[in-house]
Amino acid sequence: MLTETKQRWAVVVAACIGIGGATALGQCPVSFAPGPAAPAGDGPFALALTDVDRDGNLDALVGNTFSDSITLLMGDGTGAFSPPTNLPVGPGPAALAVGDLNADGWPDAVAANEHSDANDPMVGISVLLGGPGGFAPAVDYGAGRNPRGLAIGDLNGDGILDLAVANRGSADISVLTGHGDGTFTTPASFPTDGGPYDVALADITGDGHVDLVTANLGAGTVAVLAGAGDGSFATPQTHPTGGNPGSLALADLNRDGWLDVVVSHLATDQVAVLLGSGSGPLAAPVAYDAGDGPFDVTVGDWNGDGHPDVAAANSTAGTVSILTGQGDGTLGTPLDLTAGTRPVRVCAGDLNNDGAPDLVTADLVDDNIAVLLHDGPAVAITRHPESQEVFAGAFVQFSVQAAGPGPLHYQWRRNGQPLTNDAVHQGVTTDTLTIAGATDESRGVYDVTVIGACNAPRSAAAFLSVQALPGDVDRDCDVDLSDLAIVLGTFGMTCP
């Protein structure tokens, strides 16, 4: 995972690529309804959500540890998925990460292949480059022994994504520097504590450089390897967690601007929180009960209060536990949701485009993914903004209509960037956006997020096309003598 420090939410370039739209503005009941399960391969053990085909709907990638494959499931925007497509990778994919490795605008996928070892060192990770036609065949790279965890981020500050691989068998992290075209250097190795099962990227030390954070099941610790900003890392600083951490997630649980660490404890049926302080060490762990056998954790805001909550996949109980964040670094009593037979991975994302984060689990025994759709009181958009074609200088309005529990708040965007009120744009936080005098710069794609108490759906895109006025040669939104002068000048003429 790649995180930006001093942000309430970790910015993820990893398995669970997103948690939905804008943060809702209320306190809502945590409620889910089961969605349709989707088949995967043999032994689903890794999970990632991303928009593979860029159609606006989240898709699922499932790593199958017994069939050495990734199952691609295309989402339809309702919480259901298309029939599976299986893509071969290396032996025993145990972790997946997604990111645009070659800067072509399409998400790429990386698998960490746990069953590779010293006898088969060159299949430690598999890289699959994405594009309009799907994924290219996997290209394998070496790592350490038994790669178990995986994260993508810019580790040396050159603007190109690199890879960090947690190797369970060799107790180290392999760093593969990206070339920017989807290929990588041979790995550099940095030792960590015993038995690393997961790795995340964040500026934990507060110096502006990306650090490595590992969950070390064998040693019972979280380790922080401070980054130097050039792709190298210091000796690990270890922090006992009070259990055997098998996975980790990062979020600012106590709203102090620093990322905190959440780990799962498989043997004690708990999750533990280690609060971050920036330059200092992590705080002592505080444990909270989850379900039976928590194997994986992720974060999201499922009650709409703006505080990160924790979801744990309980592999023995066949449930997901939701522990709501209180905003002060503590977690509430778990709410357990049925999620198949043996859920070993959990991801959060808005599968049905209602602006609320849903849950997906990978089930090792059922050979499928289970879907839990957030079904709390929801805002729904009843009328979307419409595309328009206007002449330069025209007065333009886009409007949206929505219904649901309020009060409702709005945020308009152009080309994916939030708008602010200025001399041209007014009403950017209302249901009607006004553009006073459209220009060439007004062209683009407009949409609006409607923020309610429990969810924040985003409207369909509306396109604004701006045509020049007939005779407006200099495109200043006015037909005047300057346009005539340009025309006459073209023919070598002047006005008397």
C-alpha cells in the first residue's frame, strides 16, 4: 500500500484500491445485504478491486493459490460480476496489488507467488500489464523466498512506481525499482523481522520519505524500515503487537494527522491498533476482539461518521467483523456478518455505485468471492446532469436531483477535479452549477457528488462542448472589428 502522510485515509495503490466516493456526513446504522457470489479458481487466497476496463464499475481480481492463476471478474455496477476469466501466473499467488506501472492510464496487476522458493527463484512475482484488451501474459521476476506480501509505490522519488515484496521464507523485503515502462530492476534485499506476511508503504517517520511497514507473524512484531528517499531503507525498528500479526492496514484512527497501524491476530481472535506519532515510535498495541480466526483487515467508513472503521475477515468463523472507529483511536464492539465458509481476504469498494463502501471476501474453501452490499439509508440520484453543446460566451447550467435522508451536500467537478466558486463558476456546492460565459477552458466532463448522511453517490458524466461563435475568429467570445481585421489581414488587406 502507498500512503500519503498527514491524511486521514491511506491512499492505496494495492489490493483494496478504493473505499467508495466522498465521505458521508452522518451517523448511520452498519447494515449489509448479501450480494451474488462469483466463482473464482482453486483456492482463492488474494483479492484486489480496480476498474480494469475503465467503465466506471469496480472489477475483482482473485489470486488462486492452488491453481496458480488470477481470476478476472468484471463488475456490472450492481454488485454482480461477469463469468470468470483465468489468467496464469506463478506458483501460489498469495497477494495482489494494482497500479499503473507503465503510465498508460490502464491498471496493471502484480501477484506475489508464495510457493516460489530458492529452487525456483525467478517466479517470485508475476506482472500483468493492462490495456484496452485486458491483461497481457504475465512476466515473472525474482524476489526472496516465499513471497507473501506486496505493495506498489514510488520508493525513490522519481515519479515511477516500484514494488516492495515481503518474503516470508527469507525474512526480508525485496525492492524492485520500476523503469516506467512496466519492467523492473533485479531486486535489492532489506532484512526485516521474522516471517513477514504483509507490507505497506507510508511516511511513518514524518520526514517526507516513504517507509516500509511489515507485519511479521513469525516474530510477533510490526517493523518500520525508514526510507532514505532513494529506494534504500534503514535497519528495521520493531514493535511487539501482542500476537501473531498476519496482515495490516493503515489509517488515521485518532485524527491527529499521523497514520496508525491495524493488524490481525489469527491465534487470539483479535485485531490490534498501534497509534502513530510521526517521528516517534509506534504506541503500545491495544487489542480488540474480532471473530474466530481473523486473517485479514481493511479499513473503510461504514457508518458514515467520517472516522475510519476496521473490517476483519474471520477465516474460522466464516464472518466479517466490523469494528467502528470512535475517532480517538479506539474501536467499538464488533458486528459480525456472515461471509461464506473460510474468508481469508476482505476488500472494501463501491460495487453498485451508490456512494457507500461495500465488502468483498475471497473464500479459500468455497472457491468464490462473497459480496456484502451496504444497505443503510441511502441517497439516490433521480435526475443526472445532461450534456450540452453551446456557443462560446453562453450561460450554462448543469443541475442534479437527488432524494434520500438529508441534509444533502454537493460537490461539482470538471475533468475529475473539484470546482471552486469564482468569476466563472457559481453554485459548485449546490444542486445547480452555473457557468457565466463558456470558453474553451470550460470544455470537459462534469459530474457532481451528492453527499448524504450515509452515502455519497456520484452522478453520471455530462459533457460540455463549446463552439466558436460564427465570425469570432480570435475566439474571444465576441464578434467585433478585431475579427474583421484578422480576416482582411489574411488576404493582405486593411480597413481604410
